[in-house]
Amino acid sequence: MSINKRIIEYLDFKGISQRSFSKRMGLSEGILRRGNNIGSAHLKKIKELYPDLNINWVLLFENEVMLTDNPFAANEPNSKYQIKTKNELVSLQREQIILQKKLLKAKETIIKLTNEINSVKK
């Protein structure tokens, strides 16, 4: 995976648009989608603006994508997520599906019990 793709993955995890990133960095829009990797001067600025991004992960694909669990550490107004890995995202999505199924089952039980109560009242 290229440096640019790792940066894009970080931005996705944080809920930051590439447009917002480019604007904040003072770069032309679409720079991450181009073939050449971002230069070292830009990496230094990225580290300053996004201190929770693990530069070792960007350069060497070592450790986790983020250095902190604080999703707002980069002071990015569009930050939404504190997810560190794709596996964690998948795990959370599976958990969400299980909880939604339990909620649906509970609602069905409430409707059934409400119907039974109403039939006893008649």
C-alpha cells in the first residue's frame, strides 16, 4: 500500500474528506489520488496538523494507524470516528447488526404483549 493510500485510509477512519485535508494542508485537490507519494515536507506538516496519525504506520505500515484513542486529537471539525483498523470496523459493524436484531426482536415482543393485553381488556 502506498503512502498516499495509507493517508486516505486514515482520513476515512477519521471521517475527514480528501478535499478538507487538501485545503487544510494547502495542497491541490486530488493530490492523494495521483501516482506520486506525498513528499517529506508534506509529511512533516501532516504530522503537525494531525498529531494522532502514526507516521511509522504511514511510512512503514508498522503498528496502528493512530497514536491515540481520541478521535478529535487532530482538531478536525469533520472527525467522527476513533476506529484504528479495518478489523475493528468490521467487528463494530457486526456488533451493530446483532444489536439491531435484538432491538427488532424486543419490539416484536412488545407488540405481541400489547396485543395480548388489549385482547384481555375486551
